[in-house]
Amino acid sequence: MKGKKQKEPAGMNPAEIFAALALLEKERGIPQSFMMEKIIQAITTAYKRDHPDTENVIIDVDEEHQTLHMFVQKTVVDEEDYVDPPNELTLEEAKKLSAKYEIGDVVNIPVDHTEFGRIAAGNGKQVIIQGLREAERGMIYDEFNSKQHEILTGVVTRIDPNTGSASLRIGTGTESTEALLMAGEQVPGEELTEGMHVKVYVVDVRRSTRGPQILISRTHPGLVKRLFELEVPEIYDGTVEIRSIAREAGSRTKMAVWSNDENVDPIGACVGPRGQRVANIVDELRGEKIDIIKWSEDPAQFIAAALAPADVLNVWMAEEGKACRCVVPDDQLSLAIGKEGQNARLAARLTGYKIDIKPESYRDPEPEAEMPDAPEDLEPEAEA
């Protein structure tokens, strides 16, 4: 009928596939050859699914002219041996195609253009879409994998009423992703609401079939460490080092610091002018107390400082293993141990030593002469 456009056969113009692959390579960095291999594999698999008895299928890729052609390979056999039509061709049929063919030759039979176009359209598009998804996931993984052990800000998008876990949207634009803040990684007593901006510590990034999994935490000691790095220039530039940190999220953190410059007070640097630096971090942690002590290479001195705010009179180190006994004034025993043992527990984790705390009035049945005295110049700690 004049004026009516002829309906094209169902299919996908191979040029569209080449154009899509070129765009993928340019914008996503995926090599065209890699994606073409996947497309060929998908098309071949789809054809064999429709023709289960066909064994050899090849696809000719002409990059210069941007064309794709599919062929079924058949072996030329004698009429008497012709038993497998999907994979064999009689000599008479082969001669109709070309007089040069002889028994034993392999002939490439073109697949019907319409059928090939239909298969190529569906599977080519599917592979390209899948390639895009994999590329995006790969980019997101690379983006967040480089931020392991860093602080990121996320927006709470949903709170699971059953588990208490919070879903957070981290990042912006195409490189944003969802991360799950499990109930066990949330600070006890801290209420999260939808739309709230919260800082989280990236514990780990893992690959999965559904995209990268970002493991985040609000309770990890690394969160406090990174907050101090952001707040204290002397830590950021390496003048002051955080040597050890122990935390019970929502309640108290103990942190041991050391200065590489004798003219810089590590505790003073962390506390800041009028206590402003540490106050900013306490606010971010919703009022969590932070004890800052001076690290010492002398274990006894370090342990004594770690037990502050209690005064330690003596520290005896065990001859074997990482254990010690600390003696404190009778009226400071409960202060050294802390509420529900928290102060002693954090000091033990901070120093890596098992600490046995005794009052001054305690008398050990074993001779004290066997134990060395603790150093007298014990450093006090600063508390926020």
C-alpha cells in the first residue's frame, strides 16, 4: 500500500549494539571486546536453547562494518551416512551451495536473518543492561572500598520496627548506595529517626550478587579515632598519635595519645582551647564521656594512667604474662574499678594487661619484696 511504511522484521540493528558498547566503554570503562564476548555467549546459548540438537554455532563479528552474522556449522557426509540433520549436510545439498565442497568439509549455514535479529535483540539488550548494572556495582564497590575505616555521613531512610536496624543512604547521585546499620552497631540509648543525618564508621565493604555490602557501625572505636583526626590538626598531621583506644559506646571511651614533638602536649592538643575540640566530639557522640591519657612505653606507668581518675600508688608487674596488680588508696577503690567495673575493664582493654586492683590496706600473704615498685612519676589523665 502506497505511503504505508513497511514493518521491519523483529530484531536489533547490530549497529545499535556496537554503539551501546562504545558508550559503555567511554562512560563506564568496560572494554567493548569484553562485553561483545558476553553478548556472543548469550546469543549462542539462546539459539541452542531453541535448537537443542544443534552442536556448533558461531557468530561472525565485523567491527569495521559493524555487522553480526550467525552460522550453524554442518559437516558434509555421504547420503548413506546422513543421520543427524541439525549438524550434517549431504554432499548433494553442499554442492548446491558451492561446487568446491567435498565429504568431510565443514559448511557455515547462515541462520535466518529474522530469527537471528529476534535473538540478538532480546539477549543483546539484556547483556548490555546487565553490564551496566555490574559496572555501576563495580564503581560503587571501588568508591566505598577506598573508604574502609573512614567516617561517612548517611541519611536514615527507614527503621525496621521488628529488628531496630536502620537503613541509611550513603553517598550522592549514581554513586550512592544503601547500607544497613544493625541494631547491635547502634549506640545504646541513641534514637534514630527517618531523615536524620548520622556519621558512621565503615568497617568493611564486601561484594555480593546484589551489589556491594557496606558494613557500618556507630559503636566501633575507630569512629572516635577518626573524629579526633578530623577535629585535631596535630593528629591529622602526625604530630600526635592515637596509640590505643577502648570504647563502650554511649557510655565511655579511653584513649591513649603520644606526641612526637616534645613541645606539643598530646592531651592538651586533643582537649583543645577551653576544651572545645573534645567537646565537639562528645556532642557528636551524644554525650559519651572521653578519657584522654598519655601513652607510655613503660607498662606500669601506662597502666597507672589508664586507671585514672583514680590515683594509683603502686603497680606490680607479673613476672610472666601480661598481668599486673595495682594498689590504690582505700577511698578510691570504687573509683578505680568504676561503675559495674567499667573503668577497670576499659583500662585493661586499653593497655592489653589483666589488671588486679587492690586497696592500700590490703596485705598480700606473699612477700612484697619479690615484686618491683611502680614508678613514682605517674601521669594523670584528662577527662571530658
